[in-house]
Amino acid sequence: MAMIVAFLAVTLSTLGGGAVADAGTSKAVVWYGVKWLVVALAAAGMTGKAMCRGRPGGLAAVKFRRMKIVAANGILILVPCAYLLYARTQVAPVNGWYAALQIVEIAAGIVNLALLAANMRDGLRMRARRIQ
């Protein structure tokens, strides 16, 4: 949910004309929301690991592989982009460099959103099997 809110904040501020005030506001929301997103993803990973009871297999193994990509994407791309874009809106006008970095951030966010959606789908499948 936090990723969707962040994505919408960035996209709407960009589509709304890309004014520095709008971009700065959306980037502030994203930057300050990052810590909560990291905590939520870590909690999801820990509860998933606890539910597997040992070494995961089948869909659980696939979900763990996806979560490693999500974590790497977040740590190596999304967090640095969030910080750089937030810092940039505080000191300089929005320009081509800002737009290019924002495109990278949005693309990485879409990849993470797709991977997390696939994990949710597989989690629901695993739950349905457990209930039967």
C-alpha cells in the first residue's frame, strides 16, 4: 500500500506540471515513508520465513527469490533515488537530470510492485492449499 501511495504521489506531481513545490512535497512524503516501507518489508520477510519452518520449497522458494530481488532493488536503487530526488528538490529546480532519475525510480518501483503482487498471489495460493 505504501508503494502505491508513493508511486501515485510521484506520478501525480509529475503530471501536474512538475513544479518544484509539488515535486518537493511528494519527494518528502516518499523519503519519510521509506523507513516504514523498509520495516514493513522486513516484517513480511520474517513472517514468511517463520511460516516456512526451515528451508523453503515450492512456491515459498520462489517467493524468497523474488524477495531477494525486491530487497536488492530497494536498497540499491529505490532508497538512493528517493534520497537524491528529495535532496535535489530542496536546492535546485526540476530539470532533465531530475526527470531521468525519477524515471529510473518509477521503473524500479514498478518492478518491485509486480514482484510483490506475484508474491501475494502465490501466498494466497499457498494459503488456499493449507486450508483444504
